[in-house]
Amino acid sequence: MMFGEKLQYLRKLKGLSQEQLAAQLSVSRQAISKWELGESLPDTNKILLISKIFEVTTDYLLDESMDNKAFEQNSAPPKGESTIHFASNFIKKKGYLAGYIISGYAALVLLLSRFAHFAFKRMLTPPEGFGITFSDLPSQIKLPLYFTDIISIIAAIVLIAGIVFAVYFKKKGNK
């Protein structure tokens, strides 16, 4: 992509007219038109000023092998674009990773809560020969088991939600 095409693209992207850009660069509108048409090139000091105005590198402006797609992929959010908008776009594109992370942590909590349930049950079960069964124990003693069951249920729900979140954002990011 030629310098003039890039200049025109950046000018339109910023919503500037040729007159407005010419005023910022202290040149005539005709000079901007000639640059965009490829009839002439600006002086080096004007190229530096253009790069500052549009927040791009001089390499991008002068290297004909770099196109707009490469510029858009490597650029940070423009100053006019809010951080919230940038973050929401990032979540739309890479949000599925959060779903995978949530699912992983939920699976770990589920596994640990089931282990804790098994361990508590082994500790609370009276030994044989005392004439007491597990069901005869008061409910206060069984409280850790109820607690681990509740944690297991919550972890299972979060695990499923994380998977749904990951699948949803993976499909949305591919569009």
C-alpha cells in the first residue's frame, strides 16, 4: 500500500477533511490531495508530524509492504476509543480463555470437595462393634459432610457455567 493510500485511510479513520489535516500540518489542501494521489511526497518533517497526528510509526507510513490490516492488528486502542470498549472487544475475541480457566478451577474445587467429603465420612463413621451406625449420629456431627456437598454442588454449577461461557465466546470470537 502506497503512502498516499495510507494517508487517506488514516485521515478518514480520524474523521478529518483534507482542509483540517492541511491546517494541522500548515500546508495547503492541494498539497494533501497531491500526497494522497501519489503525485508528490511530503518533506521528512511533515512525515514525522503526520506520524504523530495519526499515532503511527514512520515505518508504517513509508513501508509499502505494510498494509492497513497489519496496522490494525498491531495497534493499541486509539486515544478516542475508550478502554471499556477495547476491553469488551478483547473479551469478545479471547473471552473463551476465561471460561476455560473458570472451568479448570471449578473442576479442582469439585475434586477437592469430593475428597474432603470422603475423608470426613471416614473420620466420622463409628468403628464397628460399638453398636452405632452412621445414620444414628446427630446431624451436628454430619455438618462437614453437608458443607462439602454444598461446595460440590456450587463447584459443579460453576464448572458447567465455565464450559458454556467458553463455548459461547469461542463461537462469538470466530465470527
